Amino acid sequence: MVIKVSSRNAGEGAHGEVALARGQTVAMRMWRDEAPGSDKPLSRSPYDTVGYVVAGRAELVVEGETVLLEPGDSWLVPEGAEHTYRILESFTAIEATSPPAR
């Protein structure tokens, strides 16, 4: 069975993200037009996260290592790794989590 989710009418997640397609072992979400200065708190997640930058720039800090994310970049935050994002300019990105983020 195919499941289609349009970003125009997708639900909103607990942190303001757009909830996209999800299955039993993977889920997608979109962070749309995250504003500069809206730094995320340090966290650890019980899932792997891969992402792709659509627009804007942010710094990703994983276990103390900082990388600049720009359009066309992709990244991985391993399960359990302490991480945060610093939004530098209006930021849109797609993420997939496995297992699905709750």
C-alpha cells in the first residue's frame, strides 16, 4: 500500500516540524523556515537522524564537533549522540529518522 502525504496539508509535530510520510521503521519530517537565533536545546535521540538542507544555513554540533550545513548538504546524527542546531539564516531541511521519532 502506498501512503502519500502532501506538505500542504501535513500535520504539525510537537516541535513545529511538518510531519511527512512514516512507516514502521522510518519517518520523515520537514523543518520549514526555521528562524535565525532559534537555537535548539542539547538533546540525545533514541534513533538515527539523517537530513538534507533545502535552503538556509545552520551549524550542527554533535558531541562537541561543529559542522556548517548549507543547501545541498546532508548529515547524520547517530542514535544517542548529544547534539544541537544553531540556525544562522532561515533554514528548511528534510530529516528521516529510524526508528521513527515520536
